[in-house]
Amino acid sequence: MPKRKFFALWLLIFGGLIGYSKSTEAGTFSVATRDELLVLTSKLQAAQFLTHATFGPTQAAIDALATRMREIGTMAAASEWIDQQTATTLSKSLHLPTAEAYIAQDLALCTAVNSSGAAITPLTTAHVPNRTNYRMNAWFNNTIQGPDQLRQRTAWALSQIIAVGSGGFDNFTTDSMETAGGIGPNGAVATKSRYLGQIDFYDIFVDNAFGSYRDILQKVTYHGIMGDWLSSRGNAKANVAANQYPDENYAREVMQLFSIGLAVLNPDGTQVLDGNNEPVPTYDQNTIREYAKVFTGLGYNGTGGAYNTSGNTGGFQTGVRYLTPMTMASSQHDVGAKTLLGRNLLAITTVNRANCDADVTAALDSLFQHQSCAPFICNRLIQRLVKSNPSRSYMTRVVSAFNNNGNNVRGDLKAVVRAILLDPEAWQPVRTQYLRNPNRILVTTMGTEDTRVQEPIINYTRAIRGLKGVAYYEKGTTSLNTAVPPTGVVTTYDSANPLSNDFRLQSRFNELEQSPYLTPSVFNFYLADYQPSGDIANFNPSSRIPLGEVVTPEVQILNAISANRTVNLFRTLVLSGITQQQMNVGSFLAGTPGDPLAVPPVLPTDPSVKNATSTNTANDITTMLNSTRCRVVLDASAPFASLATQANIALTMPNSPTGPTALIENIDLLLCQGTMNDSYRNKLMQVLANRRASFGTSVDNTEALTMARSALISVLNSPSFLVSK
């Protein structure tokens, strides 16, 4: 299909978001008894809630939560679910340990020799190829099957507020080693590859998802990844004679994007206006300069550098270290007086590390306590979890939880997330009504102001989770082919005995324009206030919307190419699953490539020449004797697999225009939370009925599976799935 037609298709899809200002009828579900009515209603509510709080509802999760809703009430059950998810007894699916476990698993499949052919022992993470895969592997596995779904979803939301990407930063992906011997507050640094730093940075959000937002500000400020990303690492005090002044980058972004935004906000999200009816700015250029003075003196934590044996006045460390927090080089910190927002800092008279760090603490406190911090951060979290355009009353209630969790604690994210998910406005977009003759449930959606164009990456995880994708991480056996002379290698995978069932997936940025660790800028994948031209820009919202206009951030990454590729991605997933290579047979050399499959192996002809796959260990060759791959399939043979469920329903479809009703209702509940509108539903049912009729009087297993797959591919690319309520 031409790209223009695909783009037109997606514009039609998003018409589901922009086309209505008032409530709109969605669809209907048939029910026979009052008990069926209660069961189905609770399932619809459970599916809606879990779409907000997880990386996608599963049938088991919907059934379990719906049962509790009928037992103790809807809100009580949702509150209980949040309690269970935020309990300290629920293990945290941290990403760095997951990635390191995968590295160790793959390391066992590697062998390495030096330029003389001698084995290298012990092998390190630097000898494992495709290093950037591991952060993706860990992210997809933990978000798809981690038990701490609410923690993972909240961490992803926070990572888009304090956004860090890897583009253009070679240090973020290099396999150079952080050597042991750092003597900072956390003790010696283990010998690990530098590329693990970004995973460690992401774990700040996982570890503190239900903690204090103030703690997050502190930890990201001192992390070396942030130090390099926004050039606060190595930021020195002014030297007027040399025309050198503090870098203002982090000072600007920590205010604009991480804490208080550009305009002073009221608790309801509206802007404070001056005498000329103009928004009052939160800061000006002079404020940036003052905060830039604060963020001087921070450097890598290592021996002889920012943290050294002399204690208080070390210089900047040159050796990159991302796995321990940066520390203060007091000799490079501006110790003069500073005028901050809401407080002034006196000049430091006793120059030592503790007093210089106190400057940073005071500056972050001033931002955290600012009146705009709560509404600014709460708006961003609501956008990432529930809806794009929260009302003033919704904002007020959530901001109140940020300002005081009930125990006079400010910035408690556990309280904030609870307030976001349990607020009446999070539930009002989908309403149900019982009708008779025939008995049915009418599902009504509330329209533009109560919707959200779902993030592409979450649509991907929703599809895998909702359709019970099964992962197989497989080892391959490689040999030369039988041609004479041999022209290559043949790899046979052991699909019956996978190494694990972890979802070791890789980036989908090429299709989705979104992927963890690939944020293109500090402004995230899309602007929080992005408003495309057309119907959205011309839409006249109700007075409850704080700024008098509606926004659709996620649409900013929509284009004809990504639309085309996304359709094909879901088609491939449903028809044959996703297969991604993790490690390939071959060699990863510090010199000119040789032939590791030759007997004996052909070594590099010039070990001094390093290529793009260098392990940064001179003269080393890492030879892969085995390939690995991860397959994710919607396996109809797996116990209780969703695809099998759809196929079984299709197998019993009557040969009539209403035959697909049960199939469509099941998919609607699982993937669309019951919001599939009747117009689309009726067209889809007619197509499936025609398909069913073409099979004659009976349907076999293959034909039933074909109908189920056709329905799923259509729904996964429909507005009811792509636009959440």
C-alpha cells in the first residue's frame, strides 16, 4: 500500500481522538443474565484500570482484579491492587542486575583468544559483542513480564520527564572498563563495562518509583550519565581572566524540564498571570546564571580525581565512571554567594566538599519546594499514565497529594501515583449502561478531552502481554555448510530446549520512533504540549482544561513511514511472531578481522588496527562459536494462550452475519477495554462473516486460526486499540 494511503489510514485512526467534544457511543456487549452483566462490567473496569497502571492487561490480571471488584467494590479492589504493587515485599525488577545476568549467560557461550591463539581468561563483559542489546533486553523483559508492573510503568513515565538518550555519546555505549579502585563513598568500583551506566541511571527511576521525587532530583544530578548528557560534569567555576564561565546547560534544564517549567503555575495547572495578563515566568537568564554557579565542581568519582585521598579539594577526574555518583571537586566549585528562587546562599567561607555539596542540596531544595514543581510534575505523570489533558480539578487533587501525602511529606510518588490512578477522572472516560430487548451492555466513551493517543512502545508491549506472547531464548549450533568449497555457515537452533523464556528483545525504534535509551533529546520523544495543526488546534475545549487548549504529545512522532512500519510490525507479530538475533557467529576483533571458523583460526593480520567491534583490549579476538536468538510468538499450542482462545472461538462461529460476535467481544475486552465503536465493529464482523462463509458449512483449525489472526491484525491497528480511554 502506498505511504500516502497508510498515512491517511492513521489520520482516520486518530479521528477517534479528535472528532468528538462530547460523549460518544462506543459499542455493545451481549449478556443473558444479571450475573453476566456484573461480571462483564467488572472486567471492563479492570481492563481500563490495568491499561493505565501496567504495560498492558493480561486475561489473568483482568479476571483476578474483576473478581476482587465484585467481592469488595471497584475502588477498594483497585486500591488493594496498588497496595500490593507498592508493597516493599514485592521484589523490584531492577534492570542492571537483569542485564548483567544476560551478559553472564552469553559470556558462557563465548571463547576468546589473543593474537598468539592463547585463550583469554577470565573473560569480561568487554568480550561480549552487541553490548547495547543488553539494556534493551533487560527493559523489555522487565516491562513485559516483571511482577512489579506499576513500578515499571511509573519508572518509564519518570524516565520521560528526566530524559537521557545515547545519541552522540560514545561513552554511553563503549565497552571500555571501569576499573576497580575508586574510593568514593560507595567504596571500590567493580570492573564493569562503561555501557552499563545508562542502565544504572534508568534504575534510579525503578528504585525510586514510589519514593521521593526530591531523592530522584538528587540522584540524577550526581549521576555521571546526566553529567555528560547535560555537561554538568567537569563544570568549573568562573575564571574571568580566561573568559571562562560556568556551563548553564544543566541549570536551565533542571528548571525547565525536571522541576518547575517555564511559567509559574497554580495548583490546578493554570498559569499565574501578571498585571498585563501575561504568564509569570518561573526564572530568567540571571536565575540560570546563579544556578549554573551551584552546579560547578562535580566530576567523575575516581582515585586522584574529584574524590581523592586528600579529601576535600581534588581536581576533576578524567577516567570515565558511571557506576558511582559524581563527587565534588571543591577547588572547582563557585563558593561565592548565590541568589536562588526563594532563598539566598551565603558565600562558603570554609571550603570543603561537604559545604560545596550543601550548595547543590539547597539549590535542588529550592526547586522542589517551588509552587510550580507539584503541578508541573503531576501534569507530566498524568499524561504518561492516564490522559493527555487533565482537568483543573483532577490536577488540584493530584497536586494536593504531591504537596502532602497525608503525613506532611512532600513529593511522595507512591501517594501521587495512587491519586492519579484512583481519581474519578481516570475512570469517567468509559461508562456502561444495561439495556434490554435484547439484553446487552452499552459502552460509552466520553470523547476528546478524556482520551490519550497511546505511546507506540506501550502498544507493542500491550499486544505481547494481552495476546500471551511466549518468549524463547535459543542457542544455535553452527557449522560450515556442505558446499565444496564451503561458502558460509549453517546455524541450527534448538527450539525444543530454550536457554530461557525471557523476553530478550531489542530496539523497535525503526518501526515505532520510540525505544528505551534512544530518547533523541532532553525534551523526550515528543513535547508535552505538542499540538498538531488541524482539528486539535481548532478544538474548543471545556472550561475545565487548564490552559484552554488540548494537546496530543504522542502524535508528534507519527509520520507516514512509522505508520507503515507499525502496521507491518503488528502483522508480523500476529502471523509469525518476532525473531531477533542476540549474538551472531563470527569474531569481534581488536585488529583486522580473521576467520575464527578456520582450523586453526586465522588471526588478525594487523592487531594494531582497531575496528568498530573492538573490545578495546589490544590483540584480543572474541570468537563466537554459537549464535543466539530470541523468538516471541503468540503460540497457539501454549497453555491458555490467547491466540488459541481466539481460534477456538472462531472455530465455533455460526455461519451468519452475527457469527463473529463472541470473537470480537473477546478481543474488544482484552485489547480495547470495550471501547470498540459499533460502526467499526459491524464492518469487521461483516468481513469475518464473509470469510467464514467462504469456508463452507464447517471450519477446521487452520481456517479458524486464519480468522482469529485477521481480526487481531485489524484491531491492533484500529483507533479503539491505539487511543486509550
